[in-house]
Amino acid sequence: MFNFIENEEQQKMIDKANEIMEKYVFPNEKYMIPHRGLPAEILKPLQQIVKEKGLWAAHLPKEFGRMGNGFVSLGLLSEVIGQSPIGPYIFGSMAPDAGNGEILYHAATTEQKEKYLRPLANGDIRSCFGMTEPEVSGSDPRTLQGTAVKDGSEWVINAHKWFTTGAVGSAFCIAMVVTDPEAEPHLRTSLFIVETDNPGFEIIREVPVLGDHYPGGHCEVRFNECRISQENMLGKRGEGFKLAQLRLGPGRITHAMRWLGVARRSLNEMLHYSLNKKDGEKTLADSQTIQNFIADSEAEIQASRLLTLQAAWKMDKGFPSRKEISIIKFYGAQVLNNVIDRAIQTLGTYGLTENTPLEGLYREARAARIYDGADEVHRMVVAKQVLREFQERGVPHEPAAISK
């Protein structure tokens, strides 16, 4: 049964999160350092407050001392903390650590969980994920060229990666490389845990990108004859593609709900400005154009929110949700960009200044249409599934011919 109202537990969670955002998160945004986040002396005490409130690392199960809630609750919390670029870091659900935590929980051995997942879950260390390569399409991991070759009890990795988010300052990297080049495309790759102090792991540079909210940058890295033990394989050989998908479904729920938090914050900036900015005897809010901006933004936010919560609900129930997850990825990213753009247009040149959060949010938002799969890829996934479902259902009768 569908229920569009938060239950009592969810509402308490949302209220607590909103209180933390107002008291501790928004006031500390001014201390954020581009590409480095908050200084540790500010970040760590804030993270401790979240832990004491029981809202830390909502994506992980209770056995690791975390919330252990379902995807709907995770989405509702993400909507609140996503309003600020530093929110996910203060609440312990930042990318790529959240996705890496998902993989480690499902695929790691007991020893790997204690060595890597527990300190990651506690916020003691950060991690990165090495998949995208500059020589091939970043949207299709089946085309990867980096390799791992077995040499006795070790694996030797040679790979060239980039846009490895958070690599600077991370303790380890989960690397996706080819172990079986002759296997069918979905079984060619495996995952490995590579500690970043390994002499074969090299950070070449931080790739300059639009936006500045991610600690550790978006880096170009090389694995140069990088030797790791057999025990550092994550999951089974040939499961790289399968395991990488574990981080994408939950990740897209949290992304889409965070984007809604950003969109709502941007709409609030538009509302506040339009109600207070005079245009002769009237305010901007009296303008039909601005009212159209407001109405379109509200409608898109509500539509995207319902689509995302539906996808989360289906995941909680164990129903197939690949189509729904792809829909919220491309639709939510477009809504995010639309609403921020309208807000800036309403504020005019003032919206381009650092006096409001809009210009920073706008620069960060553009990447949403690319990371975790470009919009075009997700549209293709949705279209193919819709076509397949239509063909499998069969057509009860031929569509009526168009009269000439």
C-alpha cells in the first residue's frame, strides 16, 4: 500500500536533522575550503554531534553502529542534509565513501570489513573509487582497459584512471580492472582494495572541474605495476561489474533526494528575494513571469520527489527498480538544474555573486547530469525497458490507421 505521509519515526528523524542543519551545518558553510571541505577541527566535532543524535551514516546497517533504515527513510534524510554541500560529510554519508561502504558490506570478507569498512563507517578514514578511464567511455565499464594479472600469490595492476573522486587524502581505493579479458563483457572485471600508500599507486594530478565541494578533488591516478595480495580482491573474480552496481542504486536514491534538498533551498532563495525586491509599487512576486518560475519549480520538485520515493519504496520491497532508478537520475538532475537556473534568473546579477549559495550550487549541479551515468545513457535504459515491456505484453489490437 502506498503511503505519502512520513511515519512518526521518520518525522522525528527529519525534525532532528533539520535542527542540526540550522544550528550546526548552515552556519559553518563559510569555513568550507574549495576541494578540501571543512577543516578537521570544525568537521570532527560536528560529526560527533550527529553520531550522538543517532543520525550518522544512515546508509549502513545497525551492526556497524549506524541507523540501518530502509531506502525511503534514507531518501527522506538525504533530502534534508543535501541542502548543504557540507551536509553529507557532517552526517557521514558522502560520496564515494557511502557507495564504497555498500560494496564492502555486501562483498568484503570479515577481515576486510574490520580493516576497511569499520574505520570508514566511523569516519576515521576516507576512500576513493577508481573506475573511469580517459581512453574509453566513462558510462560503460565493460570497455575498461586497466588490467590485473595474477603473479603467484599477488595481483599486479596496471591502469590509468581519472575522475577518481576524493583520492587526495584517502586511505584506500576500490579499483575496477580487467582480470579476464576473454570473458563475456559483464564478467571481465574484478574489484580490488588498494591502499593509497602502495608504491604502485600514483596520484598524477587533481583534474580541474566545475564546482569545488568535493574533498580530495577529482583525480587522475595511475596503477604502475601495483602489487597487492590475493586477500585484497573484493568479492569473487569476475564480479566487478555486478558489485559496482551495488553502489549505484542506493547512491542514485541519495543523489536524487539531495538534489531535491538543493532545489528546495534554491526555490526558497527565489521566494525570499521575489517577495522583498520592489519593482515600482509591486514586488517581483507579483510578476507573472516570476510566478511561472515558482509554479514550474514547485511542480518539478514535487514530481521528482514522488518518483524518487517510489523508487526507494520499490527497493525496500525488493521489487525490480532499475527503470525507476534511471528515471530519477536523469529527471532529478534536470529538475535540479532547472530550479537553480530560475532562481539565479530571478535574482539577476545578485544571483551570480557569493552573497547567496546559488552560484556555488549551480556550478556543482551541472555535473549531476554526467556522473553516475550520463542522462543520455539513463534515457536509453528507460526507453529500452519500456519497449521491451510493451513487446512482452503484446498489443490487443493494431493501432487504428491514420486517415488520410
